[in-house]
Amino acid sequence: MPVTAAYSGTFDPITFGHFDIIKRASKMFPKLIVAVGSNIAKNPKFTLDERVELIREVVHKLKNVEVQGFSGLVVDFAREHGVTVLVRGVRTTADFDYEKQMAVMNRDLYPQLDTVIMNPSPAYAHLSSSLVRELAGLGAPVEKLVPEAVMPILKARFGRKQSARKA
């Protein structure tokens, strides 16, 4: 039976780091679902629908990747969609410790669910959505941090013209 994997996150907004993980995971699994969590506790700056649409624009050439929004537990999403592998990206040892704890809990809640932890490519090891939002809000250039499809919504949301100056 073919494996269905899910890469879950808030993606507020999607960055080149996220896209890197998506591309690499899409080569590892016959089907990859980018599961976009509503996660209101993180106070997202973009709506769930906006984030889902942005990611769809970014991944449209990856034929085995689909994008779906969800709320609630990722294990419930996984169970509903036949997901047996959860892909997680980690940048730091703190990320790893958290993801290890979550992997154990998720497996306890849904024994068929394994977690695969992926490190970012070195070019994106420093990158996070919160950093992108902060830089965009301050008018710093973020073109090197996010896919082109994200730029218009960043400009509109933060009301500042993104400069082309070097960081």
C-alpha cells in the first residue's frame, strides 16, 4: 500500500525553508499532503484560506503534493486522510526536543503514525515565518526568503514597500 505523508505546520507565511522541505519530502513519498493548521494560539497574520492558497500557488508543479487546511489535532487529520508518516522540519536542538516529544505523543494517540524529521538545507537553516513577518513589518527586503507568490500579500498586509536594497 502506498505511503501517504503529511507535512504539517502553520506556514504563516510559507518560506523557502518550508518549500525546500516540501520538495525534498515529495521525492521521498508517493503522496504528500501539506497540512496547514489553523492554530489560533500562534496568532497567525494570514487567514487559513490565504495560507492554503499561497501554498497551492507555490507547489502547483509538484504533482504528488496537495494542500489542505485543518483545525484540531494533526493525528485526527492524519487518521482522516490515511496519513502514516508525518514530516517535520527542525532547525535547532530545541526544535528537535519538541518534535521528539510530539512524535511520541502522536504515536501514542495514533499508533500507525511515524514521524520523519528533516533538517533544512543549510541556506535555510536560519529561516522562520516569524522572522519573515518581522522583517517585512520593518520594511526589510524579504525576496530571498519567500517564494515570489508570497510577496504581494506581504506587501499588502504590512503596508510597506519592500525595498530592493541588500540586507
